[in-house]
Amino acid sequence: RIEEGTTGSVIAVNGETLSAEHVESLMQAVSLGWALKSNPRMVPVSKLYLGHNCIGDAAAAALAAHVKNAGGCGLVELRLHDNDIGDAGAAALASALQNNARLSVLVLGHNRIGELGAASLGLMLRFNSSITDLDVSGNALGDGGAQLLAECLPSNLVLRNLHLARNGLTASGVRALCQALEKGSAVCRVNLGGNRLEAAGGEAVAKMLEAGGAPKLTHLHLGATLLGDAGATSLARALRSNRALQALYLPGNGIGDEGGAALAASLGQNVTLAELHVDANRLSAKGVAAISAVFSSRPAISRPLPAAFSVALAMATHPRLGENSPLRDFPPSVLEKVAAKAATRLSSKLRVSGAAGEATTTS
């Protein structure tokens, strides 16, 4: 399938069996398109979707060679999920993307990437300055791979979304990730769903959140990680003081009324969490009602005026810098109201259900 957009076209090939030769031909065409981009009739490819094609390591290496030799071919999004790519293919792609300055989304989910591949991707993150979304869910990184990848996060200033779901991680790997995020990272969304965190992993995450580590982390996915009541209680403790997290996903964790009560109590003290998912757990009807009641009674949550607008407003009202500004003569009280209106109000969402299937959603 080929689609044309304003910033480039999209090529999507799914459900085929592509050999290295097929990928080689495809990438030659992509490179040619970028070489002829000055032609008004030519719309070069900016997004390449090749999921479910069994391309394997050889074809991944062929694709990587073109990306490296052609300066990335102008691609901004590359999706290679479900392709039987192992450590060798991941290493080839990582090497090709170290100095790439254009690609922003890299999806390698549901392949065969292990610890060595994770090490290669970590090395890529040390040097790459463009990738904002990295998805390696459904691979075999294990705790060792997670640690090798995590060690490189503090030196990366652009990665925003990191997906590590279903990678065989335990509390040890999660602890290494949390320690790396505490050292400093731009990551704002982390998906650890489907790993065996258990109570110890929940405690590791809680300590990071409680200590104010990862101040940019706003969305955390911990679904089906075997947290239980103990893990939920640890996270609830962290929510009392955390002022960054906006969305927390805890479905399918065997959380009962004990963990539910802890979460309900913490919601009364938290002022930033706008979205909480605790569906498919072991809560009784009373536990569901307790969380729902607290969540629905909380005041509306707003983000402050974006930094760029705050600076612009300050300059416009500055005695010297805003000399010719139409806002200069406005009363400060009026400007404060304008800033308050410009703040983003976060929509509140709660998904909670118990063993009997009771569910409540509040927006």
C-alpha cells in the first residue's frame, strides 16, 4: 500500500515473505525517490511499514546498509515488528542509526532480539539525536538486556517513549531501569506491561517515583506484572508525593481491596494523576466503589501554561522588552486570567473493575 501525505509518502507491506533481495530493491527505490525529491512530481517516502514479513537478519542488514549509506533516505518512521529479527539484525540497524538525524520512530517489537541486540540499541541511543519513540516489546531482552539499554538513557536527550513490554524482565531489570531514569532522562512514557515485576519490582518503581526521580515521566504502563496488593500499596505510597505522573496503568495485577484502599487513599493527596486504570483486578464491589468515589470527588487537574507561552507573555509585559506590546497596559489581574484559561485542562479517566466484573469509568 502506498499513501501520499504532505511531508512524504508511506509504503506499507504486511503479511508477505520478503527476502534480502526484495528489501534491497525496495530500498533502492526509496533512495531514488529522495535523490529526486526536487522534482515537484516526486513525493519521497518518509514512513516505511514492513511488519509481519519474516525479513530476518539478512534483510534487516540490507535495509540498514541503505539507511546508513543514503543518510537515512529521509525516513522519519520505520516499523519492523514481527519479522524474526535477531541480535545480528538489530546490531546492523543500530549501527546504521547511530548518526542518523531524521528518524524519530523505530518499532522492533515481537522479534528475537536478546541481550546482545539490546547492547547494540543502547549504544545507538548514546549517539542518536532524533529517535523519540523506541518499541522493543515482545522480545527476549531479559534483565541483562534491560540493564544494558538503561545504562545509555541518561546520555540521551531526545527519547520520549520507551516500550519494553513482555521482555522477561523481573525486579532486577526494572530496578536497573529505574536507577537510570533517576540519573536523568527525557523519557516521559514507559511501558513495562507483561513482565514479572511482582511486589519487589513495584517497590523499585515506587522508590523512583517517591524520590522525585524521572521528573519527566508522565505515563507508566504496568499492566499484568503480578504486582498484587503489596506492589499496589507501594505505588500508592509513591503517588502521595509524586508530582509528575499523569497516567498509571495497572490492569490485570491481582489487586484486591487492600491494594485498592491504599490507592484510593493516595488519590486524595495526589494533584497530578488524571488517569488511573485498575480494571481486571480482584477488587470487590466495595473496593471499586471506594476508588470511584475518591477519584470523582477530586478537583480538575490542569497543566500550567506551556513554557514557550509563559516566556512570550513575560516578554510582552516587560517594561523594556514589551515597550510596543499591546499587552503592556493590561491590568495584571486580567493577564493572570488569560494565562489560567490558556492552561491545559487534563481530562480525568478512571477504569476500575473487580472479580465480579463491576466497572466504572469517569471522565
